[in-house]
Amino acid sequence: MSAIIYSLCALTALGCALLLLRGYRRSRYRLLLWSGLCFAGLTVNNLLLVVDKVALPGDDLSVARTLVALGSMIVLLFGLIWDSES
């Protein structure tokens, strides 16, 4: 059951990333770009969660998952700061 939930979370994050990046392509509003890149990173984070908990339950990928999530949030934070200055 947990594999289904983890997979649905990854698919939801992927859907958000695609919609945000498509919106950016149409409007060129940069906040959509930063948000889309953040959700793309969160998709990778969720895929690592599936691999960590379902495919390789003996391995510990929590450090890699945390670094990917941190990188995603830094991208969004950078975008928020960058766009507020211009």
C-alpha cells in the first residue's frame, strides 16, 4: 500500500512540475519557472523515496533525498529573491 502512495506522490509532483513549466512557456512569468524547477526536484525526491522504501529497503537513501529536497527549496528561494529584486 505504501508503494502506491509514494508513487502517487511522485506522479502528483511531476504533474505540478509539468503544469508550472507549461505555464511558464506560455506566459514567461519567471516565478512559474522557479516553481516548476522546484517541483521537478521534488519529483526526483519522491522517486528516490520509492527506490529507498520499496525497491531497496535495506539501503538508506535519506541523505540523498534530503539533499535533493534542500536543493529544490533553494532553487525556489533563489527564484523568489531574484524576482523580488527586479
